[in-house]
Amino acid sequence: MELVETDLGATLSTLLGLAWLIPLGSFVAILFFGPKMGPHGRNSAWVATGAIGTSFVLSLFAFGNWMVTHPPVSGHHGDDHGVSEEAGHDDHAAWDVQDRAGKTPASFVNFAEEHGEAASDGHADEHGDDHAEAHAADGHAEHHDDHGHGEHAAEKIAYSGDWYRLYSSPSLVLSIGWYIDSLTVFLFVMVTFIATCIHVYASGYMHDELHDITDHEVTLASGEHLHRPGRFPRFFQALSLFCFSMLGIVIAGNLAMVFMFWELVGICSWFLIGFYFERKSASTAANKAFIVNRVGDFGMLIGLMALWGALGTLHFGDSVSVDADGHQVVQPGLFSLVRPAENGHALQVPDGMVVAAAANRVGDIASVVSPEEARAVVEEQVSGWRARGYGNWLLVIAGLGIFCGCMGKSAQVPLHVWLPDAMEGPTPVSALVHSATMVAAGVYLTGRFYPVLSPDVLVVIAYIGAITLFIAATIALVCTDIKRVLAYSTVSQLGYMMLALGLGGWVAGLFHLVTHAFFKSLLFMCSGSVIHACHTNDMRRMGGLLKKMPYTGWTMLVGCLAIIGAGIPFSLGGLHIGLSGYYSKDAILAQALVYSRVNESHALLWYAAAGGAAMTAFYMFRLWFMTFLGEPRDEHVAEHVHESPAVMTAPLVVLAVMAVIAGWSIGPLGVAALLEQARPLGTAAGMTGGGLLTAAVTVPAEAASHAPEVHVYATWVAFATASSGVLLAAVFYVWRLINPGLIATTLRPVYTFLENKWYFDEIYEWIFVKPAHGVAMLASANDRGIIDSILHLVAWASRQLAAVDAWVDRVVVDGVVNTLASVTWSSGLRLRDLQTGRLRQYVMFIVVGTVAIFLLASMMLSTTVASP
Amino acid sequence: MNLLSDPVGVSHYLVVGALLFTTGVVCMVVKRNALGVLMGIELVLNGANVNFVAFGSPVLRGEQASLLGLDGQAMALFVILLAAAEAAVALAITLNFYNNHATVDVDRADDLKG
Amino acid sequence: MAEYLIQTVGLPEWLTWSLMAVLSAVLILNLMAGGALVFIWAERKVSARIQDRLGPTRTGGSFGWLQSLADGIKLLAKEDLMPEGADGMLFRVAPYVSFCASFAAFIGLPFAFDMVGLRLNVGVFYVVAVLGLEVFGVILAGYASASKWSLFGAMREAAQVVSYEVPLGMCIVVPVMLAGTMDLVTIGEKQAGWFTNWYLFHDPFTFVVFWVYVTCAVASVNRAPFDLAEAESELVAGFHTEYSGLRWSFFFMAEYSSMFLVSGLAAVLFLGGWNGPVPLATLAGLSEGTGETTGALVRLLGLANLLGKATLGVLIMMWIRWTLPRLRIDQVMTTCLKYCTPIAAAMFAGAMVWLWVFPGGVLNLDDGSRRPGEIREGWLEGPGGRAPAAATAPASIPAEEAVAEVAG
Amino acid sequence: MSQVIDDDPRIIEFDVRTDEMLVNMGPQHPSTHGVLRLVLRTDGEVVSEIEPHIGYLHRCAEKIGENISARQFIPYTDRMDYLAAMNMNLGWSLAVEKLMRHQVTEKARHLRVLISELSRIASHLVGMGAYGLDLGTFSPFLYAFREREKILDLFEEACGARLTYSYITVGGLTADLPPGWLARCEDFLNQFEPVIREYHTLLTTNAIFVKRTASIGVLSPELAINYGCSGPVLRGSGVDQDMRRDGESIYTAMYDGYAFEVAVMKDGHYPRDHVYPAVPHDAVLGDCWHRFFVRMLEVVQSMDLVRQAIDRYSACKGPLGEPVKVAEKIPVGDVYLETECPKGQMGFYLVGNGTAIPWRVRARSSSFSNLSVLAELCHGCLIADVPAIVGSLDIVMGEIDR
Amino acid sequence: MMQALVATHTLLAAGSPGINWHGFFFLLFALLACGLALAVVLADNVVRMAFYLVLSLGATAGLFFLAGAEFVGAMQLMIYVGGTLVLLIFGVMLTAQEPFVAIRTSTRDKVLAGVVGGALLAVLLQAALTGPAWSGHTAVDASAGVSQPTATPLGMALVGVRVDGDVASGQPSPVDGQVRSGYLLPFEIVSVHLLVVLVGAAYLARTKRRKSSASVRDEALTGVVR
């Protein structure tokens, strides 16, 4: 393939850039021509689907290019669920590939080479000691010895560059750029694939919108139901924009761009969740999602400001530019600032942050010496200050801030409240929002931003994740709305991902993101199919649907099995067999186990994860059993149930297949191995740190979780919890040995507590909304009572004064003005003769005037020249 | 300097430009037909253009032309383009005037007479 | 030749150069006049064959090949009438305006490599701009004739030609973009090699745009089905209703040479110019630069190629004329503004994207000597710098090998 | 003169205010089919009013007819519709025969059908070719004339003349067919049939042709009837009338036993006895395209009739019968008879007073009525549409001016 | 005219003209341009005025060619002479009714205009002739300048890239070390301006008129709106 010889970065950026922009084109096309595309805009579905399909194909091309150029190697800490044992470890081959790739110039940023050079030009000598100090302070020194994977740290392949610079100054470059590693490429494939499925599915699901529809959930003041024209094109228009935004986040090369598309995703979700905006609930839910996300984004903005203010760049990767002398100048990006190569890619507080934190001292220095000297002094001092902990807080704030945004997007407690409400949107939207796009964005960004997160932040992330997964799972236990169960399960699974990331399981978390995307979109689309058939969301009115909807039922079973991580917990002839969730969830559990072993005080995380697994199994199968097994509970619903059309079931089957195989590895080919390529530099090893927010923690290397003693144990625990959950569900809902209602009455307070979703909404109502109302009322009373009366007084006084003034006006001022006016009037009357209205005369005037000015000017000039 | 004996230079072009400009102005003044006035404007713009091109010409100013670079020619281009736009609008105005007054005599267009 | 005259014959330089200028002008003039004669004869024969008749057979022996000459003599002898109410000066001057515009446009058209009246770096632009002036003659004729039919014809012509210049320009921009230059010689040079290097086959967009160009070209030279300015069934004879004799014949010479010109332009822009479908000369190891005699031969071959292509274009226009009915003026404008312009614009965009995605082109069969599809090569040198042909042609591939390749 | 703009639907936008002008089209204009003079009142290219001026070809034919005997008048009918002189002859002959109560022989009847339908083909060929010419394409004209020449060759063989035949005459025909004529006629028909398909390709289905004719000059059936239009012009508007079927018995009796279907659009489609091109999407019933198409259909229809006539004629034994004497007396009484000529219904009126010379002769010209509708059709059309509309009416000035 | 151009360039390319051809053609075109411009003023007939204007502008294009601004020259031919004047003649014809073809101006106006014009000319000529004398010395080297491509740098400049020193790349001009900016923004402004102007002109030129009752009837009768 000739692409090897060309610049892969350019190829990938072109392909992925096209894949990214095509949905935008579709959006624009539908925006302007949507209603004209066939009857009622029917063809807009094909435009949108075609666009995202094309993106998918382009992404596949990019993926193929990537796989050919950088075939994943199954490292020894890679995924050992699959058949990697047989595949062997051909590290040398991998190195060869890297070396060849490393020769390509320009946008390909080979960290090892570039930074090697940078380190060798005397830079390292200056700061050698400081580095050692920093190592000692952060406890990073041992990470090579621990795991011996230092060489992998140099293997990270990423391409970055800018398409277009929006704004450029020494202190800030805003650009539309790309940062492409295997994570980007793979997420592109995944997002476009799932989005394609959802587009196809939606073109069937949304067919109601093709004609005028009566919305029975909206009652107008006249008592009639709302009757409105269909909004088919609008739906696909928003869908296209949504895909464009999500792909923009994925490909973004800098945080500013991420933030732009982050907000675009937010506004798209607002469009889509509020698609039925005439419904009060839908518009409220849309607003809620938007506002809750804004809360997170506020944090994100703080993070952005912290980074920009201290570091002056928002680029992920290094950017290469040519200066005036024609030399290539490497401007380090965030990653290399936080984890510089000369430091072995270990985390250190970047100079900028240190200096920013030590602003007082810098001021002191600057007040004594000249600016040049001050700079030198500051440079000397930086490592010392760093050792003393300057800037640690800034790094933590930056990390927390960015994570705050991720919390909003990925619905982490306490910002999770929007997600279940977001079910008000059409089901394809739910599938898209909850699998591939919006919520994935948060996890993705956490993963992308991972190198900058310090252990303190990671602990916070882990706890937030654990709390989220636990709370959401408990709520899901008692939900009866089929989509809400899935929604809470999404929240719970997102908690898992965050937990994994927080525990240092970078691959595990993102792996779960990928597998979850497949099976969760499958589950949502299945539920959509069920809702489409039953016209209700209430599981209590379903039951026994399996016979009537075989495709939906069985594919949903696949989805349920995948989400609970069903698999065989022991090796069958060297093969571990299981559905996709099996691999990813086990990886998370294993990581949690390692973590809890390393940090005894944080053992709670492990229990939360394991308990969550059991609950996941229970509520998922509760859902499936209630929906598909047993007898129909509501005859009315049951009698007109039918299987959905092929355009809806076909994506289900496709996704079901993906939900099964997404986690498999064949030889070196597998998601985990692929993600391993994208692992941020320096994160393969564990790290120790913290002390700011918690006691010092050790984040274990992810490879540690692959050790058999950990992994086997975790696998068995996962199996046990999952099967116990399934069994319990079966006991309740299939065999009916125990009446669930009885339990509910027995544990009434708990049940009510859970049914009310831990009273989050109420708490927020009391904490935020009510006080806000109160403040508003106070302000209003203040306005009316005090300020208004003062104003009235002033007004009265003014009137009295005005009466006096009026007399003066009428007599004195008016007299003057009238005189002036009459003078003007009479002079105008005389001057009007000059205004002949004759064009040619005006031209003449202009010419005469010009000549006169010239003459005058030359005269003046000559006199001034002559006079001295 | 003697224009007739010197090699052709910027000054020569300036003279031509001045002549065209003046002719255009006179045309604007003399013509009562709105279209004639319009043609006068075109001549004026054209005269200005000659100057621009002359100042930007590497042939006429040699090395010194680089002081102006392409600006002269680019300016001439813009003038040409805007002249086209101006002609379109002026013609539209003329036609409208003709529609309303059934004449193109600018002396009859004295609705704004003071 | 100039050197020869100066050095050997000893003519004064200014006289020599004037002679050379006059010579090239006369050559083009002859091409126009002679071409018009030939084409008028061809039109009669072609139309006759299309209509199942023989056409002129007697004048000048067989084929009636002297018919046009006889007609010309008749026209010379005819009285040049002028209507009473006509604006005499404009009436007289109008045919020459048309003719001069058509003539002047030929200056920029290359007939073979570097065989061009004046190699301008804005060649395409110049040709189109000057050709557009032809419409003035028609408008003046229509106005000055003091005939309502003529006025109708002139108005139609003005509207039509001005409108069609837009899509025509857009079509022309496509090859200009591909070549990266407006210099016609360079554009032709870029298409050297096998016929797959022709811009017609460069990509699907250029293929489409060529046909748009054909449509617009036919329209801009006022040939059926766009011959509204002289629509004989509606406007008697349109703008030249009142013309007779020599003045009338000038209009016709202008029309036929414009046809030839747009065909030649099509040949240079899309059909490889003077490069044949098979690079015979290159295969034989020859090029313009290999020597005085062979170079001249190669140029003559190129000249034959271009004349052949242009003549083919003219014949196709004749074929169209004798087959299709005439469009109505509003339909002509619709065709231009609603079809040709958007299609040309879209194709332009498409070609741009194509160029971006496949920078090297797709179909290029490289004959080994020239690199087709290279953009901007030497654009800074401009027409003053020699095209790469002379430098690279003979050395890079031995003739035997090339022949063997083809044979194999 | 600017108007106050309101929602009045009668106010429309014009591009530029222009002044109307009067334009003379003809009598020496290439596309007015002879010496018709049209005075157009145009606003730019838009025709606001059109007024036909006729009479440039007036020869007092009717008055002459009142001074010569009925058979002597036959050559004058030749010169009415000189493109279909046979049909003129037939019309006059039948009218006189009706007054005389004269019955021609069976053989003569079939020969008359044969000849008049051939003549109809010849006439429509001119109409078709000239219509192409009107629309700016020259070649179909010559193709049409090539075929017409072949018909004229046949006529020449039969009667010795190529344009003014005087072949069909009162009481029969002047002569029987020469030997071998029928075979040559068959040859012609066989050769001609595929040529029609070419015409359809060249004109009927040609995109430009369709653009120029479809929805142009739409003549509503009511208007057509009100103006007395007839022939293809009437049938092109969808009115199902054909004198050969609906006429007086003395005329329809001529076609007894002949199978033909009137070429008119019924229920949205034309008779489907041959493979015709489909009606284009843009065409509206009653527009130029339909008028043209009806003529093309009638060519095929006439070919059918000619074939049938050849069979029947060759089956007839016995003599052709002699025409009446030149000085045969005409009975007292008046008679009016309309026949279906290629251009429409041609009527002859004569009053006999017992002598050989008719006391009154009048002709009703189909082209005259058809032309009278022109002003209605051309209102608001473009100048380029005027030839298209005039051509679609297929008028002959000789018949109008007489 | 164009024929003459061939000769000019051939001569200039030769480098050593026997007589000053550049001067000769300059004089020719200058006289043509000025003389025809004068003819525009003196002519009474509008169409003739337009015709003279076309020729004058064409001659100016010739001057541009001589000054080495080929692109501008071709542009002048295409847009100015081609586009603008066709537009103008269109207008002339649309409004050309007998009484308006020639509107006489009073002699008083003419004399006045002559005086004022003369004054203006004097001022302008004064400015033209007292400027720095760049002229002359470089014109002989015109052969080098003539063949320089003018279209490409100009086109590049219009899209914002200056070949002769560029802001985007920070490269100064090789000649004077100045960093120049391209014309992308003015170009865009002019584009939008043109669009707006054309739309405006189209709107302005339209007029409302009452449809005649006959056409209403026609429309109702045929159901066809044309």
C-alpha cells in the first residue's frame, strides 16, 4: 500500500477530517433544503444516513491505514483474555515499524526522537538535578523498575497538527486541529458505525414525523391535542449536527476546540432531547440537561483557564512550526509539558504552573533585578519551587476542572440528574446520546486528558465513579420505566468507566466505553423497538413479548448478557470466551482489585465495583424478564404488539453481533491492544502521589491487573456477582419464588428512597432552586418596596423642579431657540437657491471646489515654504 | 522635462490619465443625457486607473515599482470591478428615473431642488 | 528568420521586425479569410449531405470547391446598401468591429508548441475577453440598421452573449486550474503524452465540463440551436437583415472564424491541444527541441493535430446546426443560467476536490518524458521560461525502448 | 407612471419599462407561409397584440366560378389549396355531384379515396417540413419534400401535372391509373413507413422541438369551436370531429367500408393503432405540439386508407366511368357541402339556375377560420412563438385569399 | 490594435529596437484613448458616445499592456469594455427614443464646462509634470518586465498570499524587505459588494405595471401563465 510511503498523518487527517465534515455538510444541506427533499423531507433521512455512512467508510479507510501502518502488537501486558498467548510477542517487529514511521517528517510527532533531541541540547544538564528532586518528591523514580515497560512509553504514536489557525498570538493559538492516535481512529469507527446504525434505525422509527401528527401528550388550552406538521428533516438535521460535533470532539487537537464542540454537543442534545418541545416534560428535560451540563462546563472553563493561564497552550500534542529563520520550532503541547520526555514522561508540575503559583516570589525577584536577569533567576528557581510543591494545586485544579466538565457530560453524581430525564427525546436520540456520543464524550475527554491528571484528581475521579455506579445501580433496581432502567444503567456503567480511569485502568475504562457503546445502543434500540410496539414505557404493562418480537427479544438478551459481562470465567483451551462486556468489565474489576490491594484504605472502591456488578445483573435481567418472559400483563398492550420493520431490526442484529464480538481479540487484533497503542506516555507505569486531597495513594500500573493472581480472582468474582444477580432476578420474576412486591413493602423506606432516586431532584430543588426563588422574591420585594418608593419620591421632586424649569424653558430657552430657528429658517430660505437640484451644476461645484483647494493648498504651501 | 523627447515614463501616463479624467469631468458636466453622465464617470474612473497602473508598473518605474508592488495593479482591478458595479447601479437608477419621468434628461431630475 | 533577414540580407532592424509582425498578422488574416471560405464551402457540403442532397457540384470542377470564392466575388460586386434611417458611421463600422475582435482573439491562440502570435501569460483570459468584444459589432449593427428586426437581433445577441460568458468562463477556469496557469501554451504542454493526459479525461468533472463548454461555445458564437440573433424564421435575418455585399460577408467571416477559434480553444483546453492522441513524435524520440528540421516537423505535426481538432469541432457545430431546431430566447437564457452555470460551478468545485484528493491524476499513462498533471511547475518563470519539454524529452527514454513498449 | 403597489392580482412586475412598438411581419417574411402580413404590437419580445392582414393573393376565384361551367371551375379549385389540390378538386366535384344527384362508379369512388388520401399525406408533409423550418431546423423540410416529390411523381404519372392536377372532376376522374402505378404506390408506402419514425425522432420527440411547441399557443376546445376552427387544428384541441366520419352522407359514403379512427386525443390518449411516441410531459391539449402531432398521426392514418383503397380499387372490375360533360346543365337549387381537407373543413356552396353555369359560387376556407384564431393564441406570447403558432395552424394563403 | 500589440512585444522582446517602438505605441494608444474620450464629449448621439467610449477604453487597455500590466489590461477588456459597456448600450437602447438620443446642451454650459475643465486639467497636469521623474531610464529595460507574469502574483494576492513578500509566512519581500499583506479581505468585500449591488440593481430596475385585462382573460381561458 502506497500510503506507507506518504505521510500517514496527512492521510489520516484528510480522511478523518472529511469523515468529520461530511455530517456537517449533511446538516447544512438538510438545514437549507430539508423540506424540499422528497415528500415531507423524506429523503433527508437518506442524506443524513448517507453522510454518516460515508463518514463510516472513510473512518474504515483511516482505520485500515492505521492497521497497515501500525499493526497493534499484543504486548505482554496487553489483553490476555484473547488468544494472545498464541500470538507471541513480536516486539522487534513493532520497533521496526516504529522506526520507519519515525522517519516521516512534519506533523508526525515521534515523541522519542523529538524529545530525545530536545533533551540532548544541554537542556537536560541544566535541570538534571532538579529533575531528580522532582522525581523524589513525586515518588516517580521507581516506575521503570517496577514494571520494566519503559520502552513502551516511547511507543506512543500520535499525529497532530492544525488545519486552520483562528487566532494566533505568542500567548495563545486557537486553531482547528487534529490529534490522531489509535484511540481517535478507533472511536471514529465506533461512533460513525453506531451512528450509522442509529440513523438507519431512526429512519424507520421516526416515520410518524413524515406527516402531520397529533401529539396526544400535549393538550392545548382549547382542550384539543396539539396538531403539528411532522419534523422529519429537522430530526435528521440535528442528528447530523450531533454526529459532526461528537466527531469534532474526538478529532480535536486542542482543548479549545474540544470545548467548542463540547458546547455544540450540548446544544445538539438540547435540540434532540427537546425534539417534542411542545411537551412540557421534554422541554424541561432539555433545559435540565443543558443547565446541568453548564454547571459542569463552568468547572471545565476554570480548568481551561488554569491551563491556558499557566501554560499558554491548549494543544494536546506538540506543534511544529517554522520560524523566520527557517528552523523548525517545536512548541510543546499539554502532554509534553506535564509529562516531559526528559523526565521519562513522568508527571511533573509544568514550569508554567510553578511560576504562576509562585507569582509572589517572581514579583519579588522582578522588583529587584532587570527583566532579563529576572527570567534567568526564575528559571533557576523553578525546580526548587516545584520541589516545594508550588503549582501542585494548580495542576489539581486544572484536572478537577476538566473532570468537572466530564462529570456533566458523562452524568456523574451529582450531575447525573439530567440523563434519565433525557429519555424524553425520541429513542434513537437516547441510543445515540447514551452510547456513542454525548456521555462518551466525558469519558473520552477524561481518557484523552489523562496524562495531565494527578493522583489526587484520579482519586476523586475514582470515588465519583464509584459513587455514581452505586447510586445509579440502586435506582435502576426499582425503576419500572424501561428506558429509565437503561438510563440508570448507563449512568452506572459510566461510573464504572470513570472508576476504571480513576484507578489507573486507562485501557480498561476506554475499553468499557467502546464495548458499552455497542451494547448500550443495542439495548436502547431494542427498548425503542419495544416501545414502538407497545406504545408505553412501563415495564409493568409488558411481558411475554418474546414470541411476538423475536428479533428484538433475542438481540436484547444478547445486550443484557453483554452488559453484565457474561462469559466463561476460566480458560477453555487457552481461550476465554465471553461477550464484549465480559472483557471490559473484568478488566475494570481487576484494576479495582489491584488498587484496593495496593491502597488498603481505598478497598471500598473494589466492593462498590463488585457490588455494582451484581446489581447490574439483577436489574438488567429484571428488565428482560419483565418485558419478554412470563404472561402478558396488559392485554390491551399485548394484542397489537408486532415486530418492528426490518429497517429497525437490521441495526439491532448488526449491533448484537458487535456486542458479542467487540471485545474479542484475534492475535494482536483487538480493541484492547489497539487502545494500548494510544496509551498516554508515561501512564503505563503506576505512580504515587497525592497528599493534597487525600492521603498519598499509589496508582498501580495497569499491567499489574493482568497478573494471574489478580485477574483470575477478579474474573471469578465478576462471574459470581453477575450470576447471583441473574439468579436473583430469575427468582423474583421468572420463577416467582418471592413476590417482589413483598420485598418492596418490607423494605418500604429503602424502596421509597430508591424510587425517588435518592431524592436528588428534591435535594436540588431545596438546595438550589428554592433558595434561588427565595432570593429572587427578596430582590423583588426590595425592588418594589424600597427602591421603587425612593424612585417615586425622586420622581415627585423632579416634577416640582420641572414645573419651575418649564417656565424658564418656555420663556428664556424657547425664546433663544426660536430666534435661532427663525434666523436659520430665513438663511435657509436664501440658501435654497443654491440647491438647484441640477446634477451637472453639482459636478461643476465639485470641480471648482477641487481646483480651488488645490490652488489654495499650493499657495499656502508656497507661503509657508517662503516665510522662514 | 520634455515629454516628447524623454522615454515614456510615469509622467506620460499621468498626463494621459489627467486628460482622460478631465474629459470625463467635462463629459459629466456637459451631457444632459443621464447615460452620457454615466459615461463621463466611466472615463473619470478610467483616468484614475491609468495612474494606478502607471505607478505600479515595473516597466515604467523599474526597481522603484516594488515600492508599490502589486498594489497599483490590484487597485486598478478593484476600480474596474467597482466600476462595473457602479455602472449596473447607475443604469438601474437611470432606468428607474426613465420609468418615472419618461425621460433621461438629468436637468429634469430636479425633484430635490431647494 | 528575422536573424537571417538582418544578418544576411542586411535589412534594417526596424523594417525587419515590422515585416515579421506584418507577416504573422497576415498569416492569421489569411487563416480567417481562407478558413471562412473553406468552412462556408464545407457548411454547404455538410448540410447538403445531411439533407440528402449534393450541394454545390459545378463551380471549380468537382465538389464545387470554388463555390465560396464565386460567392465572394459576387458579394464584392454587390452594392452595399444602407437603409435611409441608418446611422451611417456605425452601420459601416459595425462589421469591422466584429471582424477585428475575432481576428484579435486569434493572436493568443497557439497552433502548435510555441507557434502562437503572442504568448501571453494571460492567454486564455485574453482570448475570451477579446472574443467577447465581437458582440459589439453585432449590437452596433443592430442599432445602426434602423430596422426593428435588427434591433431585436442585437438585443438578443447582447443578452445571450453576456449571459453565456459566465458559464463559459467557469468552464475555462477548470483546465486553467488543473494547469495552474492561464498561458495557453503551457496548458497545451501539460497535456502532452497519451490522450489519457488530455484534460477531457482528467476526471469525470472535466469530462462533464467539456460538454458544458461545447454548449456555451456554440451559444457564444451564435450557432444553431442558439442562433437567435439571426433567427431567420423569426427575425428575417436578425442583426444583419439590412446588410449586403462585403459588409455582410465580414460578419460571416467573423462568425466562421469565431467558430474555429472556440473549437481551437476547446482543443487546447480539453483535447490536448497540438498533442495527438498517441505521442507519435515522442515515441519516435523527437521533440520540438531536437533540432531545427525535426523540431519544425514536430511542430507541423502539432499544427496538423490542432487544425484537425478545431476543424472537427467546427464540423460538429455544423452537424448540430443542421439537426436541431432553434431554442426560444427565454429557453436559451434558462439553459445558461439554470443549467450551464450551476453545472459548470459544481463541476469546478468537483474538479477542485478531485485535484485535492488525487493530486497526481488517475488516468495518466506516462510516456516517460513528461510529467503530466504537475501543477505550477515553473509558473514563476512564466512564458519566458521554456517548458520542460526541450530539456527532458530526448534523454530520458530511448526511442527503441519506447517503441518496444508500445509494441509489447 | 409608477403605480401604487397593492395586492391587486392584476398588477404584475415587468423587468424594465419599455415602449410598445408595431412590427410588420410579412408579407415578405420567411415564416408567414406566403403573403400573410401580421402586424405585431410588441413590448420587447412579448407580443401583446397581433393582427393578420390578408388579401395579397386575392384572385376573384369565386366570381370567376359564376361565369364558367362547373367542370371548368375545377382548375380554379386547384389553385386554392395548391398544396392539396386533389382534395380541393374532390370537394368541388362532390358538391356539384350532390346538386346533380350524380353517382360515380364504385371504381372511381375507391380511386378518389386513394388519390385524396395520398394528397393529404403530401399536404401534411409540407406542413411538417415547413413547421420545422419555422422552428429553425432546415433538414426536416428537405426530408419531407423528398417524400412529397415521390407522391408528386405518382400524381404526375396519373394525371400529368405535379401541382395543379384537375384530376378528380365532376362525375369521376379524368383518367384511369396507368399500368404498374399501384405497385409503385405500394413501393412508396413501404419505403415511406419507416421514414415517419425518423420524423418523430427529428421533430416530434426532439427535446428542443417539444420545448418550443409544448404549452405554446394553447387553443381550448371551446375557443376552437367558437372560431370555427376545423381539421387538425380542431382535433388538436381534442374535439372529435372529422368530416369523413361526421359529414354529409354523399361524402361519408365515399369512405363506406373503410376502417379508420379519427386522430384525436380521447380520454388522455391517441388511437393506438400504430406505435407513436408518447405525449411529452409538458404538452397541453390544444397546444402547438398536439396540432403537429395530429397531422403526423393523420399521415399514418392516410397511409392505411391508401392501402385499403388500393386493395378495393384493384378488386373493382369494369370501367372507371366518364365524368360529366363540360357543359352539363346544373339543376335549379342550392347546395353546400363540406369535405375534410388536410387543412380542415373545406366547404363549397353553389346555386344552380338550370344553366351550365352556376348562379352563385362561394367557398368556405378552413385556413381562413383557423387563421382567425391567431390573435387569441398569440396574445402575450414571445415573438419567437409567433412563427411556431402560425406554423402549427398550417395555413395556405391561396385558400384564404382565393 | 491587437495586431500592433504583437509587433510591440516582438520588438520589445528583441531588446534592441531600432526606433523607439515603446514610445511609438504609447503615443498611438494615448492619442487614441484621449482622442476618443474627446469624441465621447463631442458626440451628441448616445450610441455613438458609447461606441467611442468602448474604443477609448480599449485603447487604455492597450496602454495597460504596454505598462506590463497584462492581467489588468485583459480584465479591462473583459469587464470594462465587455461587461460595462454592453450594460450601458443595453440601457441606451432601452431608453433610446428619438427625442432622447440626442439632447442638446446650451452653448453657455459648454463654454463654462470648457473653462472649468481647463482649470482642472491645468491643476492635474501641474501635478503630473512636477512629480519625481521616475520616467525614462527604466523603460529601455522593458523587455525584462514584459514577460513577467502578472496574473499569478495578482491572483495569489487576491487570495491572500503575496509572492512578493507575505504576511502569512512572515517572509519579507525580496526587493525591499517589507512584509505585505494580501487582498483577501478587500477581495471578499468587493465580491459581496458586487453581489449586493447586482441584486440591488436588478431590484431597482424593475417596475410595477398593471396587467392588461386581455392577458388576464387569456390566462383564465388557457390556464397557462407564461
